[in-house]
Amino acid sequence: MCGINGIFSRVRTTDLIALGSRMNALIQHRGPDDEGMVVFNEKEAFPKASPKSVDREDGINYLEYADQHPSDIHGFFGHQRLSILDLSAMGHEPLADETGNYWLTYNGELYNYLEIKQELKESGVVFRSNTDAEVVLKAYILWGKECLSRFNGMWAFAIYNVKNQELFASRDRFGVKPFYYLMHNENFAFSSEQKALVMSGLIPRKINKKAAFDYLAFASLENDPDGLFENIIELEPGCNLIFDYKNWNLNIEQYYDLNVNRKKETVNPEKENKYIEDITSLFRSAIKLRLRSDVLVGACLSGGIDSSAIVGQMADLGAEDIFTFTACSRQAEFDETHYANLVNEKIGAQSKLIYPEPGELLNDIEELVYAQDIPLFSTSTYAQFRVMKKVKETGVKVVLDGQGGDELFGGYLPYHINQWMDDVRSGNIVRLVRELKSFDSLSTGIQFFTKQYLKHYGVRKMPSFVYKKLIQKVQTEHQYIAYDLMRAHGSMGYKKSRKKPPKSLNGILKHEFYNTRLKQYLKCEDRCSMWHSVEARVPFSDDINLIEYVFNIPGSYKIQKGNKKYLLKEATEHLLPEDIYNRKDKMGYVTPNNQWIYSIKDDLKKYFTPDLEEYFNYGALMKDYDEFFNQVNIPENQRMFKFIAFAIWKKTYGL
């Protein structure tokens, strides 16, 4: 797991090494174990050492650092390495093939690299290291971009062909690893994190006001390729990027789209048993692959189904002395310590409990926002941030986490209504009534269905002016958005927000799994873990065999008898303590958001300065400040935190 950078310039006076070194320094947290650089001209590559690079090694072209280079260089690759597989100098990057024509800078883990490596060896390919990075490079050289179909893992990488002056970059199917780029008349550049492109001085620091409105109004983050920093573009999940330096041309192509079973099917007990049996096997295989490491592997443990199943499977596979890390709360309604301890006791784990407090959040909030690149949507990210900090302090370099289990198997409460709508459309009224009753009672189920349907679907059918008025009445924070910002971007923003999500269960799961909800969570996961130089592995979000199999199961099997994630619970029952198997509630990295903000609101007031008038109705917000941030007695909605996060982000990044 690492950080990657690259720059290609048409201006020969650009000091690419100085600029690239600054970019590397800005993401050093992603890989503090080694630093690598290489520059390119039209004919060859010149690997460069820095004081942080591993030693030169004779006969290894990417470790024979050039002391001098020609003045006509036009390209740069940078790399910050977190050593996980093959801890020797042979894992240094950027990595070259034996000819020196192909160069790779890579961030990720290819979990089935040993199987692919064996296949490549049988085709005559020779290897010099024991890294998965070399497998990625050699696979691309032999098979071209078709190599991606063989990969099981998470990745963001770039490969440069010196002879053809062409760059090929790819991001994994579901966006576990990040990739950002910019392209204008003089420079093309990319990086793992936006801060490397913004804070290096490569481009002016500006806010994309359209994205700012979407965030402040609807908590929308990175749902479009152009995000909050103007001129920085996100390479979307499942996409490749091809950059032709000679013709100064860039193309984006989608190489993957998740197929979903859209059939309406009555539950067949024999099929159900087969699905459960197969998921048990696929889940076991996914965890086994993700235990491949040359460093210690631990796990994040909430006490929910997903993380408990992962930890239980690690132990069942023979992993010993497992470190688990749990975010806890001293307030019972936000605490899952009891459930986490059931797992810890069952497997004899070495448990680390973390108790984040609002005062600590106040001390860390600028660091948290800076680490995340962009504003966040709730204080729950801070709980995750603190967990990863404890992981690093413990000396663990890799953790498994359950991110994606809800979107894959159907774990969120509103998913019940999608399952019920499937029953209505298929005419399966008997099952519908049974499921409504098992939700709690028939009347409770009907009330919940009606409320959630109106919230997620019915309100979006209203005329646009009625919809806008209703949203503004319910989401009262819209009155604190600057008038000019609302006038410029409100019409399109409200129109986008009216787009109805899919109604079928599998449809909504794909919608939230691919490039929307889950991608936002994965962004937080990546920045929290990598800020502390920790690799987070997420089998529910990147094991292609498990994911494709589950999405090929009809939705009718996924929520049954009032149980969300029914198939996962049944497939992992043998791994779970009984109390966890029987759980129906869901928490995760939950924090008392409203209470925390209220307790530190006076200390946060310094971030609300007049330069925010472009984005906030500043006068009204300051007049109502105490009332606005006093929402202790209402249900958690997390909407008010957007204004705090935006104000701190703007200050932290000097925007």
C-alpha cells in the first residue's frame, strides 16, 4: 500500500524533480518506508535517489540511480512505499521491467498475485522480486489492459511506455484506492491524494462552487468526477486512463460494470442452501487471500455482523495473536463494546479499545480534515481516524475491515422497503405480509414502509417547486447557504437530488455499492488508514469472486424473516457468537454527533469568518449560531456538521 504521483509537462523549464519531490513529501504518510522517483525524456528513463530511498543495487535497473540526467526531461513518476510484501529493496518503486521501457508506480494489493505469477511463469516470464507490484507490471506487458480481468484486489496504478510515450492508468472496480488527475495545456499530473496536486503549487487553489453547493445542500461528496477542488478530476471506479504525451491527448474508458440479477424469484429452499454454502466458501477464500502479508495483520472490530465474521474467519483459518481494534463510547446507546468483547473472548484476541472524546476531536479536527482532503459528513470519521491511530501505535501495519458488507448483502434499515417493493411487483403478497409482520408487527411495518417510501421515492414525484419548498422546510440548514450560491447552482442541485434511486433491492444495492454511498465510505477508510501508514483491506468491497456471486443472487433471498444481511448471517453462523448472530440493530463507527458538536461549538466559532460569505448566509448563521448548533434533543441528522467541516477545510487548505 503506497502513494503514487506523476507529472508530464510540455514546458521544458518546469523543474519536475523539485515539483515531484514536493508531491511525494505531501503524501509521505501513505508510504514512509521508501521513496522513489524516475524522470523520462523521449528516449529513456533516469531513476533518481533521494535521502529516503533504499540503497542502489547493481544489476537492477530501477535501483541503479542516475546521478545526472539530460535537460530535456518531460515526465516524472514518484512513489512512497509502505512495505507489506517483500520487505527487501527489490520492492522499491517506481519499478521497471528488464528492458527499462515499462515503468510502474502502484498503490494497492493484488491478493491473487501468487496464482497470476505462476501463470506468467508458465508463459516464460521471469521475476526478480516477490512483490505483487512486479506481477501487475509483467501481467500488463504480456496481456495488456486485459490483465485487469484477472485481478482480485484493490489498486490504482500508472504504467509508462517510454518508447511510445504513452501512460496507462487504472483504478480498481469499486474505488477502494484513489486516483486524481488534472489536465491542461501545459501539464498533466496525477496523485493518490488531491493535496499533492493542490498544495504542491502545481495549480492555483480554488473551490469548485457547484460541488460546494452540492455538499452544503445535500452532503454530496465525489458523486461527480469534478470535486471540491477546481480543475482536479477523480478517475472513477472501474475506469482506465490513457494519456498520449506526443499528441497531448487523454482518454477515459470504463472497463468494468457490475452485473446484477434483476429476476423476481420466489425463495427456493434448495437454492437458498446452495447460496449459503457457496457464500461460506467464497468468504473463507476472500479472508484467506487477505491474510497474505509479510507483516502483522489485525482487524477492525465493531461487534456487528460484518467485522465479527471477518475476525471469526481469521481465527478459523488459524491466525494467531489477532489484534482487534474497537471504537467505543462511554454512552451506552452509542457503544458496541459488549458485542466486540464476545468475539474477542471467543477467539482469544488481543483487544484494543479506543474511546474518542469531543475534546480530542477539537484538538485533532484540523488534522482530520486535512488528512481527508475534503470536508467530511459526520464526526463518525473521527472514530475511524482514532482507531487507525491506535493500529499504528500498536505496530500493526495491515487491518481487515468490514466496509461494504451492508451494501453487498443489504444491511441498512431502508433496504426493507426495496425488498417489500420487489414483493409487490412480483405479486407475492403472502410473503409481503409475512415480512411486514416479522419487521416488528404488521402495523409497524406498514407505517415504516409508508414513511420511507415517501421519503425516498414519493417526495421526488412532486412538482419541482413543491419539492424544493418541502426540502427547504425539512432541511432548514438550506436557509444558511449563500443566496448567490443558491441562485447559481440551486436549480441544477435540486434537480439532481430529485433523481429517484432504483426501487428493486438488487438495484439499490448496486446503486449504493458502485460509485455512490460506498465510495464515500471507502474514501474515508483510505484517508484515515493511510494518514497513519496503515493498510486497510476490505474483502466485502474488493473480492471480485464474492461480490459478483452475491449480486447474481435474486434480491428475494437477501432480506428474510425481518433479518437484514440474511445470507451473510446464515453463511457465517458457525463463526459468530450467538448474541451477534441474533442482532438486528446496526451501529458501526457511530458517535454522539449532535452532543459532541454542542459541547465544542464555542471553540469552533473561530472558524466562522466573514470570508465564508460566498458560501454561507453569514449574517443569519452567526445570528443563529447557538441555536443552530444546539440540536442535542433531536435525532442524529449530521447535517449541521457540514458547515463546520467546510469552514475548517477552507481555512486548512488556504482557500
